[in-house]
Amino acid sequence: MAQQKYVFNPKTLNYEKFEEPVKKRVGRAVLYVLSTAVFALLFVIVFFVFFGSPKEKSQAREIDYLKLQYEILDDKLDNMNILLEDMQQRDDNIYRLIFEADPIPSSVRKAGYGGVDRYDSLYGYKDSEIVVKVAKKLDMVASQLYVQSKSYDEVFALAKNKAQMLACIPAIIPMKESDIRQISSYFGYRSDPIYKVAKFHSGIDFASAVGTEVFVTGDGTVEKVENNHWGYGNLITINHGYGYKTQYAHLLKFAVRTGQKVKRGQVIGYVGNTGKSTGSHLHYEVLKNGEPTDPMHFFFNDLSPEQYEQILEQAQLPSLTMD
């Protein structure tokens, strides 16, 4: 209980009870409350700024945990990229090579994913950079896996048709060995017999007697049978599928018609001396995806390794084409 306060009254010469005005008491109470509130507010602000609330601490721990998970995911995606690159190398240099399929261009394998603003919604936060980085890697891996999956589907289809493909790919010499007088010109730059200048020779010339049988070197369909008075002369073009075509030029006459199905070893024409030719011979070409390819690489059914090496050495010697 508060003690009663007395003051001396000089008029009455007595001690009298001191009564504080109500207004002053109210003002003091208000000042006390306000000072207490301000102090409490400052205390709370300092506490939250320097120590944080339990909820904020919990959220901070969750953010740190999520950041750690993103960093772990980023490392896993890097490891996945290494494995994916190994799969791509094997696919291009082993599987697709075995089945005569062209490698998938890097521009297709590494193609971007999504639009420019795909990741806009992920920016604007404290750890946006790592979130966007992981999202981009994840999308890139998904895109490359899709391309790789399609490639394996193609290789699987090629594997199922391997027997048919092997029957179609050119694999023999287009004439009987006994009917060939000589290989008068090989694939590559040779001297033109008429213009006397170096010119690219896109096939092989087999010198032989007029009327000698000419065989198709792989299963296929007769794409063209042409009669020409210059250039390749009488010409047969066979489409073997799988990107392969063969051409047989300077023929005397034909034994097939356009659109006819033919089998390897079947007679399709006869050696002649038609078109731009300086003697009876067969000009034989192999085209892969429209580009001339050295036919010597496709005689593996008829040549031993020793014979192949010997012919390769002869192909390096200067020679004069017959067309």
C-alpha cells in the first residue's frame, strides 16, 4: 500500500494530506504507458532484426535446405550430361555407323528448349539464379534424351531390317572378273581423255569387250533407263534404298526397264561405247545420299584383303579416264 504524503501548510501551521491533481496523475500514467510501449516496440524490432522470429528461423532453414537440394540436383544433372554425351558418342560412332546411318548433327542434339521468356517467372527471388540454372539444365537434358530416344528407335528399326539392308547395299563387282580387261581409271581426279585436263572422275572404268554382261551390285529398283548420245551415253540408275544408288554408263543396250525390281547379280545391261567414251567400257558409280563414293569400298564380297590392298595401291597411280 502506497504511503500517504503530507505537506506543511504555513498558513495553518499544520501538516496536511497532499492531494495530486487528477490531470497530472493522468498525464503521468499516459507518459508511463507510452514510454513502456515505445521501449517494448524497440525491443521487438531489435530482437527480430538481429535474432529473427521462430517462424522466420524455420523458413530460413527450409530455404537453406531447398538451396542445398538444388545444388545437389545441379551436380546430378552434370553427371547425367556426362553419361548422355557418352551415349551420343556411342550412337554416332558405333551404332549408327554399323547400320550406315548418318550421325545426328550437333545442332539437333543441342537444340534449345522453350522460348526466351520461359524462365521469367523464376526471377525476382533471393536464389533465382540457381533455380533458373537447374531448370535450364533439366530442360536441356530432357530435350537431348528425347532426341536420343528417337535415334535409338531409328537404329532399332535399322537393326530389324539388317538382312534386307545388307542385300540392298552394293557389294560386288558389276562384271565377271574374267571379262574385265583392266580397270582403266579409278575414283578421284584423273586426266580427261578429250579435254586433257585434270577432272574429277566420280566412278570406276572397267575396260571390256562390247556386249559383256553387266550385273546389278545390290537389290533395288530401276530408277532410270536413259538413251543419251553424249555424256554417260546409255545409262541405268538403280535405287537400292538406305540412301544408296548405283549408275551404269556407256552401255550398248539394256536388259531391264524403269520401275523393275532387280536382285544382286542379275544382268541389267551390256557393255558398250556410247556417249562421251573413247573405248568400250563400263563406267560404274556408287552414290550415298546423292554424293559420289569410291566404289572400291563396296567390293568386299568379291575381293580378299590382299586384292583390296593391291587395287588401292594401283588407284594411286596416274591414269587416263575413258569418258
